[in-house]
Amino acid sequence: MNRAEHVRCLFTDIDDTLSTDGKITSEAYSALWRVHDAGIAVVPVTGRPAGWCDHIARMWPVDGVIGENGGFYFRMTDDGMSRVFLYDAEERAEFRSRLELIKRELLREVPGCGIASDQSYREYDLAIDFREDVPPLPAHLIQRIVDIFESHGATAKVSSIHVNGWFGAFDKLTMAKQYAQDVLGISPEDNNQAFAFCGDSPNDEPMFAFFDNSFGVANVSDFLGQMTHHPAFITTKRGGAGFAEAVDAILGAPRIKESNS
């Protein structure tokens, strides 16, 4: 694990990585500020919607935010809010019309699932709730949601609370690489050690696979059996407390345990 003098940017998931039981604790938020104050760019990389990301980019101690699993990034500049989308408005509207058909099938075929409460604020994807505001669904029904998305040619990724499905060629990693090049002027392929990532679930797997300095908060252990690529390090604590533990490691506190994978 490289210390702060090498790490220029921390990418981090939000739900169940920064948050604990749906809340961002003072410990986790203070850890965000500690990274920021150390001069390291902090960039949340989340499945949450554009509406949330506008607020996050404006109000949190972050350099920018990547949303909807990599469909765009937002960041505040001296000229105001900068919004970079991978696909234009016409293409996004066409994607949404195709997702509307999938939504009807999912609600018909998967009992107990719901449309995520933040769906109205999304630009790209359809988020299906399996445990945030609905009673938790069993694993076979979560897989059924994934299967229906994929049968229509959509990408589907499982987070700790939603299955997110979308059309278009992107994921968290592709936009993280673009952000690093566009904004920071650093090629992650050439300088992997300049980055760290912290996450908790299967939709973070591309990030775990790519970044050498990858952390899973302890609750990632709930999903390791579903993943081929595991984080390099796993914290001893869950959620926001685990995020703070990862920040300690990045900033030079005693090293946390290395993953056995």
C-alpha cells in the first residue's frame, strides 16, 4: 500500500461504503475532509442518480463525482458546474424508452421488487430496489432481475441495495479512467499507484480488479463469493467506519490486513 505522498486521488463508492445503515456518520464525513485537507482529490463513484450528484459536487468536500455507474461526471469549477456525459441527451432518451419496457416486465415477473425511490432523478439507468425501501429479496430473485435486464441486452450490476441496468458501453472504471485523464491529467494505466479505491459490493468489482490500492470495507465479505476480483485490502470495520479505516491507511496510519484473494 502506497502512502499519501503517492496517492493523488481517492475514488470511493457511497452506499454501504461511506454510509452506514443509510446514513453518513460523522466519522466517515470527517474522513472525507481529512483526505481533502491532505491535498488528495476525492471522487465518489456511485450508482446514485444525477440529481444526487449535482448536490454532492456542490456541497461535499470532493473534487467531483461520477454517477449512475459511470455514465457521467459532475464537478464544480470556477465557471460553475461542469457536467460531462458519455452519451448525449437524444441517446439517453432512447435508452430510457427501452428501459421502460424492461421496467414493466420486472414489476410483473419479480414479486417484491420496486422502483428505486431516486429513479426520477436519473439520466441513464433503471434502478430496481431489492432492499432499500422494500423488504430484502432472496438471492434467486435478485439474479432474476439481472437475467431480465441482460435478456434485453442491457448491462446489469448489483449494488448493496439496487440492481442498476443501463444501455451504453460504460461502467465505474471506464469513467474513473476518463476523469483521471480529463481532470487530473494522469493516466491510470501508466500511474496506477497515484490512485486508491474504496468499495463494498459486486458493482465495484472492475475497480477492485484495476486499482492496486483497492480497499473493501468489511461488509464486502458478504459478496466475495459472487466476485472474481477481490479488493487488495479489507478493513476490519463495516461501512463508514471501514472507510475511515481505509483513509487512515492511505494517510499513513498502521497498515490494515491484506486480502487473502
